[in-house]
Amino acid sequence: MSQNKNLPVIATDLTAGFGGTRVLDSVSMDAAEHSITMILGASGCGKTTLLKNLIRLLDPWSGSIRIFGQEITGMDEPEFNGILRGIGVLFQNGALLNSISIAENVAIPLEQHTELPRELISRLARVKLGLVGLENASSRFPSELSGGMRKRAALARAIALDPPLLFCDEPSSGLDPVTASGLDHLLLEMRDKLGMTLVIVSHTVSSIQRIADRIVFMDAGKVLFRGTIREARSAGIEKMEEFFKNG
């Protein structure tokens, strides 16, 4: 576990759950700057619960979460809102509003967190859609898009404020292999061209092997391994070997 307290994401001894059921048991992980860290494991291992704690959709029972070097677990809402401006989130289902166009969806963070004039917001929304290859679809509604296009539109919204940190929950879920590969390459571009740090929850082995700089492998609410794919292959952890073999 790194001792650099200025890493974009550090979770230390995180314990969390629902009601009286423990889901995370003393979980520790971090994410280095300008890298892709992927949280993986079988269904029910706790990876999505970890992500929700990292973005404070859930509050941990105990432990520490530092984002951009700041402890967020005790922050009040106004203070945490300042942290949120530097964070983008790509939810598994995209979470687009169906009643407005995708350009209007992308504009929402700009409207909520800036005082830019409407014309500039609309222009910036089109720029973000251009980054994900949807410049010609800005006036279309989410229901008019394919699954892959909806994921791309949701990604454009997630990066609307140029966040240095992007969280993604199962971005390849429900996509065919070709579309999933295209989305993976987009995520690599976010890292390489925009210098973002990405933390991605995934169970898709092909995507993990394509884009992960480091992985965090979870099982039954615990972290069994942290390191690179190469290190994972020689770690001798049976459950992780089964995951990659059967994924």
C-alpha cells in the first residue's frame, strides 16, 4: 500500500455494508495519477459497494477515504461538492435523462457547476460529444441511440467539467465485443490525451487485459491482490486464476 497521501484515490481499512450485513472487510486500495486502476472480482464480491463508498453514495462504517489528498468521510456536503467538481462518474446504465437530447444531458454538469453563458455551455457540450464520436448525434434522444452510443454519451457527460478523476461502473456491461473494445479505446484516450486518472469496476476479462495499468482483485469483501496484470499472473492466487480463466 502506497504511503503517498497525495495520490488521487486512497482507501484504507474500509469496512462497510448494509443494515447489519458487512460487505467490505478492511479494504485498502489506491489509484496512481494518470493511470487506469480496475476493481474486479466475481459477482457479489463487493466491488460496486467499494465504488459507491469512494464517491460517497454510501458511507463506510469505518476506515479512511482520501480523494485528491483530502479525507472525505467526515466532510460536510458543501465541502464535498467542491471535491465532486473534480470527479466524473460513468454509471453502469448510463443514467441519461430520456426526456432531453444527449447534448442537453451533457450540458447538465456545466449548468449546475458553472456560471457560463448558455451559448458557451451548448458549444462545450458539442465538443465533449465530439471527443466520444457523437458530434453528429447531439440532437438525438437517448432512446434513439444504440447501447454503445448511450455509453459514449454518458461518458461525454462524465467528462463535461474536464475532471482529473473518472470513476466507471461496469462500462462494458451489456455491449457486444466490438463495441466494448471501442469504448475501451476511448477510456485509454481519456488517460493518455486528457491525463485523467480512471478507477473502473469491471468483470470483463478482455477489457481488463486491454486497458488496466493495475488491478484490485476482490473476493468476499476482501482485497486478495493489488498490482499489475503481469504480477497477477504469477501471484499464485487460485480464485484470481479461475476468474481470468473463466471470464
